[in-house]
Amino acid sequence: MSATTTEAPPTIAPESPRRLVDLVLRARTFGILGVLLLFVLITTAIQPRFLHAANIQFILATTALYALVAVGETFVVITRNVDLSVGSVVGLSAYVSANMFQAHHGIPIPVVFLVGLGVGVACGLVTGIITAVGRVPSLVVTLAMLYIIRGFDTIIVGSGQVVANSLPNSFINIFHATILGIPDVAIAVAVVVAIAAFYLRTYRSGRELYAIGSDPDAARLGGIPIARRIFGAFVLSGALAGLGGVLWATQYNTIDATAATGLELQIIAAVVVGGVAIFGGSGSVVGAALGALLLQTINSALNVLGVASLWTEAISGFLLLVAITLDRGIQLRLAAALRRRRVHLGA
Amino acid sequence: MAPESRTLKERLAPLMHWDTGLAVALVAVAIFGSSVSSQFFSSYNIFTLCTNIGDLAIMALPMTLIIITGEIDLSVASILAVSAETLGALWTHHWPLALIFVVCLAIGALAGFINGVLITRVGLPSLAVTIGTLTLYRGLANVILGASTVSNFPSPFNNLGVTGFLGISWLSWSVAIFLVLAVITGVVLRRTPFGRSLFAIGLSQEAAFHAGMRVKRTKLLLFVLSGVVAAAVGLLYAFELSSAGENIGIGFELQVITIVLLGGVSIFGGKGTILGVALAAFVYAGLRSALLLTSSFNENDFEVVSGGLLILSVLIPNAASFVQRARALMRRGQMRDRRKLLALADAEVLDRE
């Protein structure tokens, strides 16, 4: 009303609710790091080979693919949606991009990456349009897309496959190259994670994704273009899964129609273990990337300890359940604590 | 003119019902099938079609009840696998079959109970929980038998996949079982307080709770039921295949959910009929069989069709309700501005969710 109001804007006191939420979220991230450290210590105590440079490099390089796809999945999950089609997108992109070397000899590698990206974007566009414009729940759309894309993949691949010796060495080396002992792919993905984290933290459209996820009705009344944001999240998820497909090709070299089957479950496990709320509205890409790192470390640890790789799937499902149960507990405690505070402060 | 056209419209209204559409689709599929190949209505082809769809249709029944209450169970195919692989493992250890059945059904009940407890008591979303248990149970199933396959089941059971129900050569056991269970489920859903309460829960959990319904207990019960049924189908399916091995029933959850949603059950809860689901199962099976009879189609192509059907079964009612609301708004003359009109109709569709 008047410009001369003497009341200063209330400064955020240390015990304000906002600070408490921040603290809990940070504790969540440190929690993953703690579990990660614990795993590394125990495994190393039993089998010192685990901490060899080559093994650490391998863990980082394999994590790169999972972390990259998990970033896209995080964008989608933050908006209270889910993308179950990423495994099929990775598989299709891996075949189409690697097959470029067979179809066009001497094709430059950046073009192959662009092809993978294009495949992913195309898939993301279809999913995004049906979800955002058609108002079909993302669970239904992406469950259907999982099978549709895989079906197309199987039709395209036919009885053939891409074999390692049809790929140029420079392409295969992408997975193995290191700078100062750190795999190139891990550095590249770390840059993507950093950019995505910066975008989600500071850009208006990034914050809007959180608003949509925490309360879609309020977001709509607040004038946020929900359909456009959700559409964008799905396109990004598709795009990163498409790039992930090219990474898949550099890592596995032999690609048939079953490549990356079931990968979506690992990705969702990584995202949820990394502290992204499956209800939407909360979580970070850094957490999701750490979740991916944790799952890959556990895989490697089981491997080193001689536990059959058969257990991997069961363990990632179990961790997913533990993570959502813990998060639910934290969420309820936090809500109760905030309510008490509000009563206390009379706000 | 106007009133007359309205009565005509009213007379046509029942024809616009989803179930009626499915019945028409079923006839269309039958005509399509018989035009594709004279083999379509052969007793052998109908039997194959029945064995393929029966197992999925049985699992679709508890799934229908769960989706009506607004939840979902993605773990059914993994529970099926755990049951089938347990059957294989215990049979190789020479357990008596009766005991194996009890153990497998108990495992199914436990698996469903874990889902139900996490969803109703811990308060987690069923989507997240059953994605987790989909992975967990499938992982455990893989551990039970490893890469080995068990196939030496005893004779009356081993023939389930090749002999008809009570000597009827075209009717498979699975479809016979499905028809009986469908009638029971349909009656329970329509005619009992328990069945009606599922719709109330799906429409508004809170209202149902305040009306004195035991929302959590009901949902828990449904997830246990779903687990038991999936485990039973696991036994049936292993006998039909005469084998239990790696990756058994993988991806069945998609087909089950496709049948349920194609049957007119709303993914948002509170709406659906068993008749619709049963019709949808046969439309789905008939279409699959007819397409596979054409030389240019194989299983993988049908995967694409199946996914497309799933999307369409939600997209069509959504589009229909959008058009309906837009026209209602236009008739009321509230909105002259086209863009505003679309936005408002859109918002009303959103509110329904």
C-alpha cells in the first residue's frame, strides 16, 4: 500500500520451515553417499581388488549411461509422471546408430551421435504429444510405448545384429578413453548433470516442473503451461535415452533386438534411490546420478564378491522399495515437524 | 424437428455404450478373421486362441477390481513367474503336487500381501510399489531356477495345453475357468455391497472412508487376491507350456492391462464392467489370431498393435469426453471465444482426473 512501510521483510530464521526442508534434502543426498561409502569399505575389506583403478574406471564408465538416462527420467518424474519407455528407446537408438557404420562406411562419429539423438527425440515427441495433448496418463502411454518401440526395433533388426568388428575402433574406444584416469564418458555425463541441475535450480521453466509435480491444480491456476512443460520433459527424456543408446553401442558393441531390455526398471530404481520423489515435485538430477552410481557400485561389488549376477535384478527392486519406504517415512516426519513449528510460531 | 431428433438420439444412446462398441468390434473381428482365412473358425484355431487368451483374461479379473479402486498392479507377470519357477524347482525335488500347489498359492498370497501392505499401510503409490516388486519378484524368479528349464510334469496336467475342456475340442481349460470366474466376479462386483464399495473407493477414497468403508482393508484384500490368482495362473501356464523356465510370462502385465482398459475400465478408477473386460479379451485374442493368420504379420508386429490398442483405449474416451464438454459449453452459449472454450473443456477433462 504505502512505500514507507517500516516493517522489514521477515528474514529467514535458522529454524524456519524452508531451512528444515533444505536440510533434510541435503541429508538425503549425504545418506546415499554414506551408503555408497559403506559398500565400498565393506567390499574392499573382503576383496581389495575392488579398489583397483581399472575397476573404478569401469564403474564410472558404466554409470555414465545410467546417469545420463536417469537425468531425463528425473525431469519426467519431477512432474509427477513416469517414463517406462527409456529401455526400448536406448535399444532402438543403439541399433540404429551402430548400424550406421554398416550402412555408410566411414560415417563421422558425431553424425552417429546425432542419429541416436534424433531417434530418441522422435520417440520422446510421440510420447510427449500423447501424454500432454491426449491427456492419457503417462503410465499407460509409456507402458504402451515400451512395447511399441521394442516391436519396431525387432522389426527393423529382423534376424540381423550389429557385431563388434563392423564398428570402427575410434567408436569403441569412446567407452574406454580416459582423461587423467577418469573415463571421458563419465566427464561428459557429469557436465550434462551439472547443466541439468543448474537449469532445474535457476530457470523459471525448471522451477515450474517442480510446481507441476507438487500440485498440478495449483500449477494450472497459477498459469503454468502444464502441457508444454510435460511435453518438454518427455522430449528431453527421449533425447537423453537416444544418446544413451549410442553409449550403449560403444560399451557392448554387439547389438541385437533385445539390447537394453528392462533397463527402464534400473533407471527408475536409480532415480528413486537417488531421492527423487515418485509423487513428483521433489528431487535433483545430482541425486539421481548418485543413485545410478550406487546401483552400479553394488553391481560391481556383487561381481567382485562372486555373488551370481542373477541377484542383481532382485536387489535393485528391493532397493527401490526400501528407498520409497524410507522417503515416505521422512516425508511424514517432515510434515509433522513443519506442522508443529507452524503451530509454535503461530504462523 | 428438434425434439424428434433428440428422442432418436436418446434411443441411440445405449448403442454409444462402450460394451456395445466392443460387441460390434467382436463381430467385426470375427468377420475379418474368417475373411482372412478359412482356418480362423477351425476348432484348432479357436482352441489355440483360447489357450492364448484364457490365462491373461483370468489375471484381468483381479486387475479390473484393482483398477476400479484407482490402483494398479504391475507385478502380476513376475508373481506368475515366481509361482511357475517354484513349481519347477519343487517338482524336480520330487515334492507331491498337492503340496506344491499349496506352496505356490501361498507364495502368491504373500507377494500380493507385501504389495498391499506397502500400498495401504505404508501409504506408497501402487505404481511405484509394483514397479519395485515387478523387478524384485522377477529377480527372485530368475534365482529360483537359474537358466534351467523343468518340463517333466505328470500327464493329466501336462495335457492342459493340448486337450480341450471336458472333451470340447475348441474350448481350453483356461477359458472355461475364466468364464466361471468372470460370472462370479461380475456378480460380486454388481450385486454385493463389497463390489459396490470398490466403485465408491475408486470415485473418492475419502468419501468412501467417511461412509464407513474399510478402504485400506479392501485394497489389501484385492492385492492379495491378485497375487493368488497370478500364482494360480503361473501353475496353469507352466502346465500348458509343459515347461517352466527363464523369462516365463515376461511382459504379460502389459497385455492384462491392455485387456482391462480396452474393456472400458477407467484408468482413473470408479468405472468398469466385467462384461466389457470379457468382451475385450476376446476382441484382443481374435484380432491377434486373425492378424497372425495373415502371412505378413508376426508376434513382434502384434506387440506394436497391442501397445497402440492400449493407448487408444484411454485416448478415445478422453477425446469423447472432451468433445462432449466442449459441445455442452457451446450449447450453453457461455463461450464464444474458441480458444477459451477449448481451454475450459480441457480444464473440465482435467478435473475429472
